Amino acid sequence: MTVHQQADEVGAFAEYLRDLVARLDPGRGWYGVFGRRDPAGMRSCLDGVEIPPWDVVESLLADLAALHGARFAEQVSVRAAALYSASAATHDRRPGGRQELVHRLELMVREQHRAAERMRGAGPGGPDPAGPEALAWARDDHERATARCAELRKRLAAVAAPEGWFRAEHPEERPAGTAATDRVPRPRAEVRDPAAGHPGAWWPASDDGTGAGAQAALAPDTAAHDAPAPDTSPAPPAPPAPPGPAAPAPRRKKPRGARFAGLEVDEEETGYAPMPLPGPPAPARSAAPAPRGARFGGAGEEGREGHEGRGGAGRDRAPDALLDPAAGQAVAGAVAQLVRLRAEGRSGEAHVVLCEVAAWPAPRLPVLAVALYRAGLAADWTTLLWEVSSLPPAGFAAAAGALAAAGRDADCGLLLRQGVARPAAEVAASVLALDDAGREREARDLLGAFVRVRTPQESAALAGDGTRLLPLLLAAAREVSVEREWDLVHALRVAGVPGV
């Protein structure tokens, strides 16, 4: 790819972003927050110098939906993911792009760990219980950090590792001052940029340098909320090796720019090992009032169980039912195999494993989700869901039902939305299978997603003879919009479906 082609890809997304914000009110919503707190960082993204975190783009699209309606926002957002992916890939292929991703991922994992600690401490049984709103903020920060970790890992996986990354060192080739080991050097664990993880990371620190500015504007229309100061002390360095004094590690520069605004990093930090992913925080027993405001983008809808959040909440929630020991051993073995293959750079073989796992019994899926996230393989879970969406209708419906039964509503919704790309006959069979299994809500969600993205004529083909699916189909179209319902009714009449 030439330099001009790379500039075109980055420029195309920057132009799209400028066109998007031109339709927004700079004094309201998330766009107003970004403009007030970090105008220079926002300008660098609009100019194509920086790539904003994906959740920032989602927040801007949420502002657009609030101002111009969900239907208009859907039309504008059609090209967003493709342009963003191409721009991010071009940005990451620059010289030093992979090292920058690794560094951001390390920072993001630390932020994810801090958010998890805040959740545990602010919960009802924690050492520092806080109000429902503070707990909701901590949950949102953790979900944003987790989502950004997955994004950075996918971008890292798409960038080729440097030559010799996985080559084993011979003892005589080791530089003086390093401990002898027979291990094959492997890349550091992928970590998420705390700045890329939650909205506060996009906001600059306060004037006194304490980083309070990130917490001072958690929402555009709400007052500031206090939060415990995160522990940013670096990990203790490893003891020096006996052979001789090692050369001092180069001091990292303090991260600058919009991606790291508000992040407290020790200037004297000489290097640190990435933290392992934190375990899933225990869910709160009492139902706390759902937070409101632009930050949550409709997450406080009544009747929803659990905290769905951005990009798939509940991803660390384990199913209530315990599996048999054989199933647990199979899940542990598959995850261990994936970890090994990913560490060795054998992506093709890892994908084969995911395809095999997709055909497993549906009740294993929720356990696989928890195991993959705990192992740092969130991107593999997304790939696995895509493979599951290609199963025959019976298996597809069983998988959606298993995820819903385990409380993983966001993952179930993602699976159902991916399923709308199937032929109309298979979607109809899946809806009937869900309805037969007592999953009326999931059947309705699948029909609603189909009606949103497919033409009225294709939706009319789902009705068949009109005995069972017609009422569900009309109800799903009615939930989308009155216009979509009338378009569907017209298509049904043209197709000659009885009972319209």
C-alpha cells in the first residue's frame, strides 16, 4: 500500500467524522463534552491525526440519534464501521504502530483492573460502599475498558509480529545481565489503554495536575461525582540477574494526547509487566436505579434485566447452572489450546478450533464466554459468536436461548443481529424454533432486527402461509416504526399473503 493510499483511508474516516459532528449540537451531548474537555484532542481526530476509540464514535452516533432520530442515525452509521476499521488498520501499520498498540493495551488493562476494584469496593458488600449512581459509573467504566481491550487486541492481532519475535534465544546469544531461561520469548499480554477505555480517558486532567478533570464531567448534564483515586504505583521491578549489571531500561515518556488525557502515569516508571485481566466482579444483589443521561445512551430502559452497558455487558457473568465435569474439562482444554495457538501466532489453527467449538452443545456457550474473557481472548468470543450465527436454524436458536437463559442478553442480541444475514427461510425456521422453545422475546428480537435491515419484500417472504409468523412479524414491524409497518403490509398484500 502506498503512502497516498494510506492517507486516503485515514482521510476518508476523518471526513466522515467531520460530516457526523457537523450534524450535532456542539453545546450538548457527548460532542459537547469532548469539545469542552479536550478541544485539541477532538480536533486531532477530526483532522485524521489520531484515531478515536470506537466507543467515542458510538457516543457521537448516539447524539445523532437523539437529535435526528434512530432511523436517520442508522443510515448515517452504515459506513462507520468499515471506514473506522480501514483507518485504524492503516494507522496501526505505521512504523512503531504495533509498539504503540501494546503500550496502550497495557495502560488499558490497568484501567480495567482499577475499574473492577472500584466496582468491588463500591458494591453493597464492599469495603467502601457507595450509592447506586457511583456503582453504575464504575460498571460503565469497567465495560468501556473491557470493550476497548477487545478492540486493541483485535488490532494487535491484525498487525504482523516483528521478525524473530517468537525465535528462541541460544544461551550464547543472550546479552549480559539477563537471567538464563529456556522459555521462548513471547509478546507481552495485550492490555487496554485506560484512555481508550472510558470517556474520562478522553478528558484532560485538571489544572492542578491531579487528574480530577476526568471525573469532573462524567456526564454533560449531570453534576460531578467523586471517585476513589486509582492506585497508579508501578509494579515492583524484578530482582537483577547475577551475571552482571543490566543496562537500565529506557524511561517511558509520559503518554500525551487525547487518547491518554486524564491518565495518571508515573514519570519515573521504567517499565512494568501487564496485569492479568481481573476476575468478574460480583453482581449487585439489590436492583439499583439505572443511571440516566447521555453517557448511558438509553441503558436505563425499564424492564431490562441486568446492566447491558456499551458493547455487551454481562460478558463476565457466569451461568447459574453448573455444567457436568466433562463439559468443564472440554471448555478448559479448548481455552488452553486457544491461548497457546494465539501466543505462537498460529491464527489459522486457532480459527479452526473456534469453528469446532461453535458446534458444541449450546449450554456450553455461556461458560465458554466467561473462560475466554478471563483468558484475555475477548476477540475470539466475538469470532465464535459469528461462527455460531452460521449454524443450522435449530442450533442457532438453541445457542440464542442458552445465552438468554444465562443472562447474557447483550451477547444474545449480537448473535440474533448477526443471524439476519441468513436466507429468509432459515430466519423463519429459527424464529419458529425460538417460539417453540418458549423464547418469545428472542423470537421477537430476531424478527425486529430482520425487519430493520432487510427490504419489506424480504420481510414479507418470512410470513409464508401467514398462520404463525404473520402476527409476530407485524408486531415487530410496528415496534420499528409506523412507516415500516405500512411498507410491510403493502408488501404482504402484493405477495398475496392471506390474513393481511
